[in-house]
Amino acid sequence: MSRPESDAADHQPHHEDFTSPHPITPLELPLNDAELSTNADLKTQIVRFTVTGAGSGVLDFGLTLLLQYVFGAPFAIAKSLGFILGTTTAYLFNRRWTFQAEPSALRFVAVALLYGVTFFVNVGLYTWLSHLWPETVLYSFIAYVIAQGTATVINFVVQRLVIFRIR
């Protein structure tokens, strides 16, 4: 049964109105904390974590290459700054979109501690591998994938099982 015209005109879909059909955007982020829920299933979280990680990884690796090959920064400095940019971006998207968690000072401290650990794992592996292999973009990419892959697995497991369960 269709609605009368006056009713249909008054009922325009809004971001908050999830019952109305509206175009899906690729990264539809909640706009306010009232929309948040921690009920995303594992598959959804993995897909969102992967999409977020890929975007953050482009920022991380792009800045690392720029600093290392264009500006001549040492491996550890270039990777450190790339890690900070990528990780900050990933945290902001993962908190809101992947794990759909409201802001929490305790959670922020837990994430900062986790990222401190994965910083040393990530930058340490990248630097170590960069010293073992010739300095080329290909070997830098392989070192990046190994270092980032290791840190990503640690991050996802700890964030899903511990950090985003903190209330």
C-alpha cells in the first residue's frame, strides 16, 4: 500500500532513519555517538578492518616512501612517521566504523599502549629487513608488507578481544 502524497513528501530519508531506503555510501560512518552499536559480527568487522587498513596502509607506506626516497630520511624515521599517520587514521576509522564503539578514555589509553607495542614490532621489523636487503622500492615494499602484516594481526586480535570490549 502506498502512502498519500503529503505523507511521502514529509518523510525524506535521513542518515538517522535506517528503516528508509537510502543510497549506501562506501564508508558510511555514524555521524553521532547515539548511532553506535557494538553488535557488528566478526565477518563485518574483518571486512571493515581490512578496508580501513588498506586505506591507512596507503597513507603509511606512501609517507614512508616519500620520506625515505625523496627526502633521504633514515629507514626508522621514515617508517615511524608513516606508522604514526597510518595508525592514527586507522584508529579513528576502526573505533567509529569497524568496532562501532563510543569514545572512552580507558579505551584510548589501551589503544595507545597497544600501538606503542605494535610500533616497535612494525618499525623494528621494517628497519631490520631494510638493513638485510638492498635499498630498493621492491624490497622496501616486501619489508613493509611483512612488518605491517605482523602488526595488523596483533592489532585486530587485541582490539577485537580486549580493547573494544572496554566500556
